[in-house]
Amino acid sequence: MPKLVNPHGGGDLKPLLLSGEERVAELQRAQSMPKVRVSSREKGDIIMLGIGGFTPLDGFMTHADWQGVCDGMRTASGLFWPIPITLSTDAATAESIKAGGAIALVDPDSDDILATMQVSEKYRIDKSHECMTVFKTADPEHPGVRMVMDQGEVNLAGPIKVLSQGGFPEKYPELFMSPAQTRSIFESFGWSKVAAFQTRNPMHRSHEYLAKVAIEVCDGVLVHSLLGNLKPGDIPAEVRTEAIGTLIQRYFVEKTVLQAGYPLDMRYAGPREALLHALFRQNYGCSHLIVGRDHAGVGSYYGPFDAHHIFDQIPKGSLETQPLKIDWTFWCYECGGMASARTCPHPDEQRLLLSGTKLRKMLSEDAPVPAEFSRPEVLAILRKYYAGLEADQKVEVKLVGHSAR
Ligand SMILES: [Zn+2]
């Protein structure tokens, strides 16, 4: 029987989350350690390390790893890795921490201890070098660049022991899955060739089409939703995953698709993030990653197909998981169906093209959205969300007016 792809690095999954007595004992030890409050991005990385999504890393990267990853997408040991996974703190806190000592990493949302780290190294980085190599820009308007520029001045490296899942399993009981869990579900379905569909948006007809193209050539699709932080103004994970769940139930064949979520924040690193998306999907058991137009991009920092090309530029064998490169998709009135720029010969006037901004405007004004763009069940959920937002805003306006008097 064909098997699922191997975890990254070729060995077994390496979840760093402790359990049982071992966890209780480490939590006890952590109480007396110096505490470092982590950022939202670092929290996502810790949870991911905990569940084995970043196999085979054993913690946060050293200076040599950071340098190698920025310059050539390799850690010091030669492991393929496209984006630095680092932890930082301010200079004063770093001063009080000894290399060789242990620290406790604290959840920014709940003050719980997420993990402990054996600090092997403290180091400073050239932040603009990281931005220029990873994001291809140092423009402070780029949300990923801003994250790096705003982080602490000193990076702390070392192996970690993860003690908590940061509230994700409680908040998303059906969606939050570890790589071991998705692998076991794929095996129970008899899947070996699995495509991951990465999403941080609700799925409209074009996304449904991408997923179905993948189902035509694979055993199944993992619709994998980002549960960490996005840009302000994006649709929250709860609303998005409800809309996706309804779409799957109404328009997909049973056991051809699994919806799950993962805990990372978006970095918006475009092509390099597409590689990271493929890398951790390999750990989740996916042999393919659907890579559409401007994957993991933001604004106009990346060319529409840079994320396709980068898979041809990395050395062969860097990743087992391969891209399913798909062009821009849409409904074409002349073709009379869903099509892509590769299959439809007609001009833009025949194609139904709606920008995200235009769609948001239509939904919040309760204007009709063409059925060729999105399924009615999906639109109903999004309209309800936007209607709720409007009500909130009205209440706010009233309160301000009242207190002003
Ligand atoms: Zn056409």
C-alpha cells in the first residue's frame, strides 16, 4: 500500500509537547525560572513546535542557523528551512538572562507558561538583512517586515520543552489538529496522495475550484486554515471556518476533503512562506501544496507567480512535498464555467472578477453578489458577520455621542 510522505528531515515526527508527570514536573521547575513574554508570532511557532509541525527543529534557531536560513535556506546542520524561526527579547531582559540557564516562555494572551527553553546563545541580528533576504523588502509598510523590525533587540536560542497548547484545542476543538492526527485520518481514509489547500480567507467558487482540481488528481484535500493572527480587517477564523464547513458539507463528496487548522500567524513572506507552507504540510502528511496566484503575498511586493518559480529554484530533494501550481481562476461567462488563465482564451470582460475590497463593500451594504462568484450558503454566513459588525459600530457611535453630551 502506498504510504504518506515522510516528515521533514526524513525521521519521525518530533513533537516537543510534554505530557503527564513529565509536564507537571517541568511546569513546577518553570515557576522559579526568569520569565520572558513572547509575541503572538513566537507563540504560534511554540505551539507548532509542540505538535511536531516544525519537525525536526528542537527549538529556536542559533545565530549560525539564522544566517544560513537567511542566506541559503539551510540551518547550520544543512537542513532545508526557508524562514528563520527565532525568539527575541529586549536588551534589558536579555542582560538578566544567562546563556546556559533556563527560562520560561509566557503566553501573551493568558500569562500561562507555554514552554521552557535551555538558553544556548544570545545574539543580535541585522534585522534589515533578514527582511531583505526573507521578504525581499525592508519597507516598514510590509506587515512581515514590521513584525521583524518591532521585535526585541536580542535573540535567544536553544531547545524548548512545550507545556501548553496556548488555548487552541479549547477554542477550536474540531479544527485544531496535530500532524500525527491528520496523518492518522488520512490513513483511515486510505489516502496517500494528499494536497493541502492553504487558506486565510473564506472559500468562494474560485477556491472551491482549486480544491476540486486537486481532488481530481489526488486522493483527497486538506483544507488547512490559519488560526493565528491576520491583518486587521480580515475575516476572523471562526467565521471563515464556519463558511468553509458549510461549503464542504454542501458541495464536496464525503471523504474527499478534511478541514483542519494550524496555529501560526501570517508572515506575508510570499515565495519563502510558500516553501514554509509546503514544509510543514509535509509534516502533516500532505504530498502536495496547492499554490495559486500570489501565494502568501501582500500588496504588490511579489510577482503573481514568484511562489511558483521558487519551487524550481531550490535544490532537488529539499522537500518531498511538491507544489500543485495553479493559475488564476474565475468564472467565465463565455466558457460557461469555472476556468483559469491557462484554460480560458477570453478577455477580462467575459470573466467575473471581484476584488476582496469590492466583495467586502457588497457584503456590508447587503448588495447582491453573483452566484457564479460565491455559494449562497457561504454568502449568508459572511453577510451575518458583516451585519453584526455594523450593529456594533452603530452602538459605538451612539455611546460616543451620549458621553460627549
Ligand atoms: Zn472563457
